[in-house]
Amino acid sequence: MASSIASRWRELRGGKNWEGLLHPLDLDLRRYLIHYLQRAGAAGDAFNGTKASKGYALSLFPPDEYFARVGLEIGNPYRYKVTNFIFAATDSDEAAYFGYVAVATDEGKAILGRRDILISWRGTITHTEWLDDAKLFLTSAKELFGNDFALVHSGFLSIYTGTIPNSPYAKTSARDQVRKAIQELVDKYQHEEISITVTGHSLGAALATLNAMDIAANGWNKPTGDSSKAFMVTAFPSASPRVGNLFFKGVFDGLKDLHLLRIVNSTDPVPKVPFLPGIYTHVGEELGIDTTKSPYLKSDISPHNLEAYQHGIAGLQENGEFKLEEELDFDNPVINKYSDGLLDKYKIPDNWWNKENFKSMVQMDDGHWKFVDSAYVPDHPSA
């Protein structure tokens, strides 16, 4: 597995626009996509949602513990270290942690075949973010692309570029925080093979799309002072809403260093919004999945669930059937991290990712999660 991904990384990242890899879905590409969707999920897993906490709306975990605490180190060959957190202004006086910038370690580089710089954006969590999602009117993205006609969703753009002058976290925009972090890493590793990957889910997927285009359009993928050397930028957004208009798509189509593969579940409503035909459009290539075909899931599981997306990638078959690829050894219990979507016969607690005791879910040495039932069972009454 390691050697094939390391030797095929350009192809898996869209170097040939995923020609011949999607139908049927290539096994290494399945691994690759699940890996990046897990990293997208980590951005939300680490969010401190306890309003009474002094760390509310920030990351629960420090950078040096981050991937261990979100369960992405044990049994996981893809090793990264977080270099920066991303903070965004979600309102005129409210800032929140929105994701992170990370870089592959030497161990991770050996598996991935190059030094990967990773930017991950989380989805909607707070009330003000839901209000941002609802700002459907288009606004100019000239600040990003220098184009008067490229228009984007105003709520997404405000999160990406907004600032709060008196905030210690959002004094500079999320955009500028990412730009600075990427430029430092590109300059540091410019004499190695580098890739830049942007991932996210839902709102995070929309921000990942904006961010990836911004990186390629403005040369953040090039070392300072060397415009001739451009590193490949690839985005893997999942469950993304539409982000901009046809001129925005025109900007995307002109970015030769950028590749984007959107993952879309067939019954997920979010990729269908904003539903304004001829006004909003998608960009990049699309990989369609259909989790309704899975024999492991309850019929009422949300089609927008990120872990269900990973499950769908693991089981998608070209003939329309669903069969989990044995070589992937997909960890089905993660489906219930934030849902009750796995069939009851598998005996996995629902909504078990509570950031504390995980409802007796224990991570094994291979990275898989197992329910270790230590509940007290009293003796039955004597006859």
C-alpha cells in the first residue's frame, strides 16, 4: 500500500485529472480520499463546544497532541504535525477555530511520496455560522482573484476574509493566516517534492474550494522569490455546497496548478444548494457515491454524515452494488461517532464521540475502534 501511493501520488492528486481512476474507483484512490476526509473530520472533532469553557469555540487540543487526541496516530501510517490553527471571524465580535495547517513528518513523507502541506477546514457548528451559511447573495471576489465578474457566496467569503480588529484570534483574516503559514512551509521545504492539499466537509468544503483557488491564483504554492517553481495544489471537498458563479468557474478552469475532486453522496441535499440554476455552479471533477446501497446503514442516517461519506467511498462499486473492499479494512464503528446510523446488530453505541470517555469505545493497536462493554450486570434473583 505505502509504496504504491508513494509512487503514484501525482496521479492520485489529479495530475491526469483522475482519468481511469474513478470508474471503477481505484483502490489507492479510495485510501487516499478516506485519509483526507478523516483529516477534514479531525477539524470538527477537536472543536470545543462547551459554552461555559474558557476555551469555547477554540481547539480542545494543542498542536503537539492534536492528531493523537483525534485518533489519527495509532495504526495510521500518514503522519503529520500541526503547525498552525486557523481562526475566523464568524460575526462582528465572534471568532472561532476553523481548522488547521499541518505538514507531513519525515515518516509521513516516506509513505506519501512527498512533503504534503495540508489545510483542513471544519463544517458548520455555531449559530452564527448557520447564519453565514444562509447569506445566499453573491458578492465580488475581486480581492482574491482580481476579477470583477467572479462572484461568490457572501457568507463563505465573509468567514474566509473577515477580521475583528480587537480580537486576539481574528485580528487577521483566516485567509491571511493560511497564506502566511503556507508560505513559511513552502519556503522551508522548497528543495523537496512538495504538494499542497486542501480538504473540508460541508461549509468546510466550500472554504476549502475558495482557499485552494486562492492559493493557486496568487502563487502561494511558489517559494518566495522564485515564481518559476509552482507546486501542485489539490482539493478534496466533500458534501460541498455551490460556491460561486460561472465567472468564478472560469477562474478555476484557468488555474493549471490546481486540481479538485468533489465527493457527493446521491441523496445529500447540501451539494444541491444554493439552488439557483444559472447563478451558482460547481467546479472541478465529481465523484458520486450512494450510501443508500449500503447493507450496514440504517435508512434514516443523514446522507450528509462525513463518516458515512468515508464508508461510501470504501464500498462504492461500478455495478451500482455496495461491497466494502476487504483490503481497505474500513472501520465501520466510526459511522456512529455523531450518529445512530450503523445497524443495531453491530452493537456500537450511538453518538459515541463525546471527546471524553467515548461510551466505552476503545481504539485498538491497529487504529480500529471497538466497543469494550464493562457495564455492571447484577445477578438475577434466585428462584
